[in-house]
Amino acid sequence: MARARRGYACAERRELWARWVRGESVSDIARALDRAPGTIHCTLKERGGIAPPERRRRRSALTMAEREEISRGVAAGVSVRQIAATLRRSASTVSREIARNGGRDQYRAASAERRAADAARRPQRCKLSLDDVLRDLVAGKLAEDWSPEQISGWLEMIYPDDPLLRVSPETIYLTLFVQARGALKRELISHLRRVKSLRRPRAAGRDNRGQGKIIDAVSIRDRPAEAEDRAVPGHWEGDLLAGSSNTHIATLVERSSRFVMLVRVDGKDTDSVVSAVSRKIQTLPDELRRSLTWDRGMELASHHRFTVDTNVRVFFCDPQSPWQRGSNENTNGLLRQYLPRRTDLSRYTQNELDTIATKLNTRPRKTLSYATPAATLDRALR
């Protein structure tokens, strides 16, 4: 069931960015804020993953309480000088405040406060948008695959006597990822060493201890021989298939028959994935619950809980070795016919995913001598 759209409260927005800076995943943030992962991803992408600076009111700015005092004074017919004296402000400050918000006949404290907040939200122009020469130099070097750090150092070396032709690496990154700055084209991101739509804060990796390391992971090299030679059914390979807006589904392929099951997941976090895959595995008969081979993704970090719930042992591939789950990788490729890249996978119900799986399971496969996965699995269970 689709969630109703709703805006963020100030506290929610602060918590979202605080969790992102700490290194939490999009799915973990979504669970904490009771949002869809795609919603969180879109919010982060608006600023390229770079947290906005905390908004602070200038000490000289009028407060909401002062605007309410002005509104009461205007309604009572009190003069500008008397209102200003009460607030210990200059008469010109009060006069301008009233004039810019409709005059005495239309002045309202709440609308004046909103107008001031909207005006303060307008982004300031960044250094690269103010200096065409500097912007063209930076854009040209980015197009040549130079890193922001190399560009910054090169500018300092080539133009030692011109402080205007200096820019920090962080400013270049900010201008690339925060497109509201409008100085560098977003396509230039493709020339960076690591091409991502979101930039992680530097401190995230340090603060999020344990990320990327699965505790007590059992290597694929310890998997039973019967799983390796595909002689006995019940040994599965699993993975997450990615869609747009940070949406995913889990794919499970039985090694001996290439029988596929698709699992709807609420997020990429380990709790969501392990819970959903466990429920699906538990619908199988005992003879089809022997082992599961997964890659090194943290979505199966809670593999111990998965084994307790399903009585299925989990084995992990070597890093950067997708070929060790060849059946699963091949099936994921076949699934793109029905679930193209950049598709929002959260739109699919479990029934719709089951229908897609049935289509694959009832199609002849060359590797099975043109038998179907469904028929092959049925024959193995007899």
C-alpha cells in the first residue's frame, strides 16, 4: 500500500542529515523516520548527499515575538516610533518591516515571518558562479579527468600571485553535487574517480564501525560438494536486484534447476532483507532448504538469525567475485526483460513478482536441455 506524501518537520530533516553524516544506510534512515527508502534517497539527492548548513537567525533579525508585537501595535494604531521604542529597535527597522509586508492595512506577523524565512533560504552564489575564468578552468580540467584536489593544487602552483584563481577541492565537490549552485554541469561528475549520485561525508566511514564487514561469514569454499556439483536440489544463490530511487527486490535461484523466486523487500538494510527472505524460504519443503550463497553485501549481515529462522546455512562469495554465483547473475540479467533498469521496484506487489518468476520458471532453458526450471525441480523432488 502506497504511503501518503508528507513533508518533513524541522526535527525530522535534522535527524535525516545527522544519520546520513554518521554513515547510516538509506534503508536504516527510512526505517527510523518511517519513510520509503526512495523518499529518503530523493531528499539526499537534492543536495548530492551533502548536508545543508544549519540555518541560524542573524542576531539583528526580528524574531517572531517582535513581529507579533509589531502586529499588535499596528492593529492598535500605535505609531512606528512607539512600537520601536517598546522593542528597543530603530524606527527605520520597524518602518521597513511594515512596508515590505503590505503596510499597516495588511501586516500580519505569521506571514511576515514566513516571508523572511523564504528570503533567507535563497542560496548564495558560489565562487565558481561569480568568476567565469575560474569556472572554465575548473570545468576544463574536470573534463580531462582531473580530481578536484589536483585542480586545486594546480591552480595554486600556476597562479601563485592571483588569489582570485584559487578554489578548494571541497568547493568543487559542493558545486558539482549541489546543483542549486548552478556553476558546473552535473555531467562532469562522470569524470570523477568514483561516479556516484550521492557523496558520503568523510567522517561517515570512520563513525559507522563494522560497515562492510560481515561477522562470522562462512566462505563459499566451505560449501558442501553436493551444492558445488548441482547434484542435490535445495542449494540456493541470492542477491539484490536494484531499481531506481534506492529500491530493491531479492532474487533467489535454485542451483540444480535454475528455479527462481522473487522477494519484495522494504529496504536494503539487513533486518528488512533477512525478514523477507526468511519468510519466503520457510514456504519451501525441508528438502529444498539446504544452503544459501550470497555475495558480501551487508544486507545479509544478520545471517545467523536467518539460519536460526530457516535452518538454512549461509555461505559468502569471495569479494568482487560475482561469477561464484553464476546462476543468480545470469537470472538477474534475464529479469531485466521484465524489470528494466531505473524501474521503481517498490511499485511491484509480491503477487506481481510471483507472476514474473512463474514466467521465467516455465520458459525452456538451454542449460537444462530446453526443459523448464519448474519441470526440472519437480522431477528432482520425485
